[in-house]
Amino acid sequence: MKNLILVSILIITISAVEAQKLNRDEKKVLAIVDQRMPEAIAFLEKVVNINSGTNNLNGVREVGMTFKKELDAIGFSSQWISMPEEMKRAGHLLAERKGIKGKKLLLLGHIDTVFEPQGEGSGFVREDSVAYGPGASDMKGGDMVMLYALKALHEAKLLDNSQIIVLLTGDEEAVGKPLSISRGDMVRAADRSDIALSFEGATGFDYATIARRGSSSWRLTITGNQAHSSRIFTEEVGAGAIYEAARILHRFYGELRDPSLTYSPGMIAGGTTVTVNENGFEATTSGKQNIVPNTVTVHGDLRFLSEEQKERTRAKMREIVKDNLPGTTAEIEFIDSYPSMSPKESNMQVLKVYDQVSRDIGLGEVKPYDPGKRGGGDIAFIADRIASLDGLGSMGGGAHAPEEYVNLNTLDEQIKRAALLIYRLTREDIKKGGR
């Protein structure tokens, strides 16, 4: 008991020392966050209960309008930016406060989910300190963290004369094409900003993201000579398309290894006929065991940490694909999706501010997360243009699965850290020479 008392006294003493590092305005912000937590969780429940699967255009817009109302109420000027009808995407919410104080910030989130109406699940379900629901952590929880950090700063009258742009995309889970349109507004907003902060799901309470991998897809098409199976390996027939596919994939598996690089064949179909659906995710095939197959299609995924790594890997894949077995030909096509967010010193400098905020509140150190454990994200589209930090959103898990959840007990701490990060960055003077 005596030891327990001593430990408690030590914790209280440490907390008191940490609290002394906060100024009066910062302490006021923390108090406001505490007061607004019931409202924040109720807001999260409201938006989780609106289905906003990427292809549910009306649902995505409804969530966007819900955030628009809240942002307009705290002094932002916001607009819904629709995408061209042929892109089959709802659009984005862009909100802005103009000013000249401190760093100019771009805050990023997305309001679409992977859960379309036909499979959305049961909605927001709270069980003690955990809440389940479609998009609860990816990333409506993060969007809520951003919003309520801004609300606390507004109530404390600390947003005045700061330039902050909020961009909530409606197609992060399946980015619209062409990218020049679907991410054009993001690029233009970045060019008017100094630092980008993204509120994608946090990767652990002690971590934030200064780098994350990009993603692209690849499509492998293989042809061979159809013939009776008894003639396989002859000079006239050759090896057949399926053996050629096996050769290529086996060499991919063994020869492309590189730190933080992954390459996964996600779908394969082969035989004498192959038909791939328009969505690219389904295929039908036919063939017989006594026929040498003449066609194979493979669709795969590629994750990379830098553009240089991506191009080097693609070149090696092309080289492997061209080294055909007898009687076969193969072609590979690459489709860009998300660029990489490469690690750089300016990102680390933003993390240092966030780390100090966390320490000053008494929440401990924040370290850079291993980029090899993260996939692509919206921030990568502008990370080469300005300093960037990601992973500032809610704590949770089970993303993209029916059991997706958010940890309600850590929401207040995430909002506090986000609010003070925004506050301190918008108080920093911009050095001569720009970024």
C-alpha cells in the first residue's frame, strides 16, 4: 500500500510539472474539450449512422453537409465541390478561414467508407468504452477529432486571423479518376499552405506518421497456344499460359524483395476463355484438364515507399515478364493510385511539435511510425509539396471489417493533442524564404 501511495504521489507530481508548461489559453482549450466530449461522441454517432460508402453519392454528400454546417458555425467559409458525373464520385467539402498569423495549415480527412448500403452493418453500437460502426475509426472518428479540436479553439477565441483550410474528400477509399480532377483541389490548397495535417486513424497512441507507402495496381495478361494436353512442351505448342503465369509469379516472389516493398497478386483466372468484369474484381473462366490453356489474367497490388523504389520495381517486373517460356507471350500494365509519402526532415519537424504537445499535456512521447506498416493515403498527393504529418485521428481497429471500432476513452486525448498542435503551429512565425 505504501508503494502504491508513493507511485500515485509521483504521478501527480509529474502531471503537475507537465501542466506548468501550458499557457493560460492552452489550459482553457483542454477544459473546453473535456466539457464537449458528450457532444463529440453524439456527433460521431450521428455521422457513423449515415451510410457513406464511396459509391453512395447521396450518403457521402449528406455527411459532407453535416460537417459543413458545423464548420460554418465556427467561422469557416465552406463549399461542396462536385465531381463530373462520369467520374461517379460525390465530391469534396472545402472549408477555409483566412488570416496571416503563423503557419498556414491544411487539415485533411475523408468522409467516405468502404461500407456500401447493402452491407453497411448495424450502425453505431456502443459497448462501454468502445463503439462499433461502419467507418467509426476509418475515418469518421478522425474527422470528428479534427472538428472538435477546431471547435475548442474557436470557443477559446484562438482561431482569429489564422489561415486554415479543411478538405474532406469523398472518395479516399476508391479514388476517382482522373487524379488531376479528383485531387486537383487538394494540390491547389497545398500550394496555399505551409503544413498538412491528416487525421487518418492513429497507428497507436505513441506514434504519428511522417511517411507512408504509395500504392498502385498491376495487370498481367498471358497468352499461349491452345492445343491437346498431350502436346504440351512440344516445339509447336510450348508451355501453355498457366505455366508461364506460374513462372512469372514465382520470380516476382523471389526477386523483388526490398525494405517496405510489397507486391501481391490478388486475383488470377486462367483457361481457354477468361472474362473479367468491368469492375476488375471478378472474372469467369473455363477450360478442360486435357487442353493446354491459352490465356491467364492476374490482377495485383504494389506498395512502395518512394517513387524511385516504385519505378525500380516496375522495371524489374517488366524484365521478368519478357523472359517468356516457349510458345507464350506476356504483358504487364501498371495503374497509378496513391503516390508515396516519403520521409523527410520537414515532416519530422512537425512531429517534434506534436511530440512536445503530448509531453506537455502529460501524455508522453510520440515517435514516427514504421511506414512499412501503412498503406496509401490522401496526404501522399501533396506530401512532396509541403511538410506533412498523418495519423492524428482516433484510436481504434478492425478497419474495413464488420467489427470496426473506435476507442472512446482516448478521443478526448486525441482532440486535445490536435487542438494544441494546431494552436502552436498557427503561432509560429514563418521564416523568410518560405517553406
